Amino acid sequence: MFRIWFKIFKDNKMLKDITYCDDRTDVNRTKKVYSGIDYACYEFDLSKPIWLDNNIKQFKTFDKTRFYQDSFIESIDFDYLEVHVIEED
């Protein structure tokens, strides 16, 4: 099972969260992460964030990253979206 936790924060308080689960075995990790982001952005009614170099580096190192305003094309009404892999096959 592959699970990713998506959290929206404003003023150091979590406003919303959602967990994406993917148990497909024929899909690689990257595709599961992108599927999770698609799912979370649909549920939160957000545009998809842009992966900046800093996000890629953090995600590779910690299995976790934060998307701030500079990762979104549209204006956001929160401080950041946090993506965290919490379980991996």
C-alpha cells in the first residue's frame, strides 16, 4: 500500500487534510505521487502545483515537501500545501 498525506496550513494551523491510497503494483512511485497530487488538488479545488528544484530535493531526501505560493499559478488563500509519503510498499 502506498499512502500520501496532503495537508493545507494557514498561520501554523492545519485547515484541511486528505490521504490518498494507491495499491496498484503495475505503477511506479512517481506516477503514484502525481496521481495523489491530482486527487488532492481536485478534492481541495486547487490548481496543480509546480515542482520547483527545492521541492524535488526535499521530496527525494525526506519524502515530504511544501508547496508555497510560488509553486501555484493562481493565488492561494493558505500558507502552504504539505505533501508527505506516510506508507510505501
